[in-house]
Amino acid sequence: PAFLEAVRDRGLYLKQRLAAVVDQYPTVLAEVRGEGLLTGVRCLVPPADMLAAMRDAGLLGAAAGENVVRLLPPLNVTNAEIDEAIDRLDAAASAIEQSGKAA
């Protein structure tokens, strides 16, 4: 039970951090989707462009549907690792915005 509660807490933390990135880049990202740690971000740019920018920033993700990039952290991810992933996602969104590919 304590492990599952910690997973729920980290999922909430991840969603809050993702929402802040979405708010910061409204021409690149639209909304956070998913439950727990299985989260995704709806993109306003082609997911392939977002995934390439994420790879360049050192973050892996997967395409899900027509316009969602999914993040798949392990259940034992730490808040520090979530912070690092969010920093990399922020860098990827910033790179797309600066490239002129944003909506």
C-alpha cells in the first residue's frame, strides 16, 4: 500500500510539473493527459517534431495517437528524476518554439 501511494504521489507531481510546461509553451503544447505515471502531452506541433526535439534534449518518449507524446517513467521514479525529465522537456519545447515550428 505504501508503494502504491508513493506512485500516486509521484504521478500527481509529474502532472503538476507537466502542466507548468504546457502553460509556458501554449503554441507548442496543449494539455496533459493520462493517469498516474502513464502520462502524455497533447502537442500542437507534429509529434515527430516534438519527439526529435526531446531526443536532442536527452529525453525519450513515444507517439500516442495523432498528436500526443507519451512519457513512460518507471514506477520507482524519483521526484529528482521527474524534475530532470521536465527540464529536458522544457528545453525541447523551447527549441521548437525558437525554431519557428510552433503553431
